[in-house]
Amino acid sequence: MFDIVELSRLQFALTAMYHFLFVPLTLGMAFLLAIMETVYVLSGKQIYKDMTKFWGKLFAINFALGVATGLTMEFQFGTNWSYFSHYVGDIFGAPLAIEGLMAFFLESTLVGLFFFGWDRLGKVQHMAVTWFVALGSNLSALWILVANGWMQNPIASDFNFETMRMEMVSFSELVLNPVAQVKFVHTVAAGYTTGAMFVLGISAYYLLKGRDVAFAKRSFAIAASFGMAAVLSVIVLGDESGYEMGDVQKTKLAAIEAEWETQPAPAAFTLFGIPNQDKQENAFSIQIPYALGLIATRSVDTQVTGLKDLMAQHEVRIRNGMKAYQLLEELRAGNTDPGVRAEFNKTKQDLGYGLLLKRYTPNVSDATEAQIAQATKDSIPRVAPLYFAFRIMVACGVLMLAIIGLSFLSVVRGRIGQKKWLLRAALYGIPLPWIAVERAGLWRSTAVSRGLSVKCCRPRWRTLP
């Protein structure tokens, strides 16, 4: 039986995944439209204007659906997750408010000018509008991922026991959160790749059918060129995201790689394995020596901490959190002893770990050893979904690199449309970016593995009303 917390998480996950069907295509298509219209303005060729209008219609449908699904997702912050919104609203709400006031209004207003301004604006003016639409979509992604990055790495904030809320201490530190920055560039690059694969695949379909060949070839060429830069960026920035993960989210990294034991540096990379959560081991594995250590730490002498050692560290933090909880109760009861406050300030970073016990006992301070052991197990995510999801994402990335790379090569050689198998691969490859980001990539790896607590703040089953 699912409890209300699990059902609420499931509802939010499904809503977010549905919304994210449209987000990456908006990010990618906006820039492709801007590039196509820029070519039209510079060359004066009508065909590029026709291309911009055609792909703009598909962009409009996708944009409208993205807005509608995004609004329904936000409603849940005030319903299922109203306690969470109250608890972290001082930090979490700021970037979301800026996104709505700045980026979304900018993007939405200029989308109207894009569609209805062809006969009312000059060429350069309309081109500027299109570029601002692309800028607005990226600004939206920036502020949303600043909020998401704080959940991954909750810096720039402090817990106020008097208000029982997290409060912002530095807006600049919040915006410059390294996790937020790498998530932003990786996400928008994934969006660019999605847009490129979409245009590439539909252009390939037209070429296979022999329809509007000149139109399709030019669209194919722009998508392949833009996509080549985008897919290479995804790979490079994904590596950077993994490196940052190893620095601030060691548990997530260990779970993604099914690292149960701390290996001698540099750690081997498990290319494929079958994780067993109950036995805390891999039933089968194929490993590449030294690869994980070199990728995750970029050194030969830094260890990648295994899940068993991380759980031992978490147990210590849970016990410290029990102490912090007891001190918090004393402060909330009116104890004004400076020593109690000082001791609480020393241990409050582990309060969230202590609150993991709330799932098993209403009185955290008196938790039994069995309850502590269970909370310790809860401190790591389920390994198998993350492990296989990450590998699906990588496989999709390799396939997209191959399709886009070969398509770009055909553009460079002036042989667009000559290889039917490549056109079919581009057409059938359209779902790949969505599989990567939905099933295996950005949202699953961040939302699922964010796991049972928002680091030092509050466990998930304490964020509901």
C-alpha cells in the first residue's frame, strides 16, 4: 500500500514528466527558428522564411501544451506540497517568481509578436523578436533550475528554529550554486539536441517521400549542424554534471554507478551489472578498470565512496540529528540558554537526517536501534532504477551522436538524402531524446535520487501538510 507521501510524489513525478515532454522541444526549436530567420534576413531567400513559419507552427503547438502542463504542475506546490512551500518558500519561491515575472512574460509576449508580426514588423525587428523568444525560453530554464539546484545542493540558506523555516542568506550564492549552473547548461543542451533531432527526423521523412525536397534539405542541414554542436555539448556538460555530482552528491553518484564498496582509487566503472539492494551487492558486473575514478574525480588518487561507507556516515548524522531534534524541542519550549542554542547551531545541519526517523516514530529522540537502522537504509535511494536509467540515457546519447554525426557528415559532403538508411535512422530516432530525458536522464536522475531528504533540511514525508 502506498501512503499519502508516496502517492503525492508519484503524482508530482507524472505531472513533471508530462510537462517535460514539451520543455526540451521548446528550448531547441526556439533557437532553430532564430537561426532559420537569421539566414532569411541575411540571404533574402523566401524559402527560409517559409521554413521559419512552418516550424514555427509546430513550435506554437508545443509551446501552448508546455504552458498548460506547467501551470497544473505549479498547483501542486499549494496543495499536496503546501508545507514544503511554506518551509522553503523564502528560497525556493524567489527564482520561480522571477521566472514568471521576467522570463515567462517575456517569452509569452514575444511569441505573440512572432506569429502576428510578420506583416507589421520589419525583417530585422521580427528577427530580434525571434531571438528574444529563444532567450526567454532559456531564462525560464535558468530560474527553474536555480530552484531545482537548491534542492540538490541547499546552500545560501539557513534554518530558523523560531519560524521553523529555511531562510535565504545570499541571493547571489543561490543563483551561482554550482549544481544549478551545471544542471542549467546540461538541460538546455539536451533541449537543443531534442529540437535538432525533431527537425532532422521530420526533414528526413519529407526526403524519403520526395516532398518539398529543397525545403527539407535546408531544414536537414540546419538541424544537423546545430545538432552536432548540441549533442557534443550534452556529452561534455554531462561529464561536468557528473563531476559536480561526485563533489556534492556522493550518494547519488554511488547509486547511479551501483558502488556498494569503496574501491581503491581510481575506481573501476561498472559497464553493466545487476544491483541487489537487499544484499547490497551486484549479482553480476562487467567492469572497466580505473574508468569511474578518472571520470568522477579526474584524478588517480581520489576515492569514490561506496554506499556502505556512506550509510555508515549517515548513521552518525542520524544520531546527531536526534540530538539536534531534542535541542530544537527545548528551544521551541522556551529554553533561552545560550549554550543550548550554540549546541543546536552546531548540530542543526544533521536535523534532516534525524527527521528520517519520523517515518517510524513520533518521538525522534527516543528512537530504537532498529528504527535507526531502518532510517539508515532509507538514507540511500533505490539503486536499480537509477543504475539502469542512467545507462539508458547514455545509450540514447550514443545513438543520437551517431545519427547526428553521420547526418552532419552528409551535409558537409553535399550528399543530403542519398543514404536512405540514414534518413530512416533519423526518422526513427526522433523519440531518442525524449527517452533519454524522461525515462533515464535529467528528471529521473534528479527527482528520484534526490531521495528521502532535501539534504540537511527536511525528509520528504515531513513536507506534506
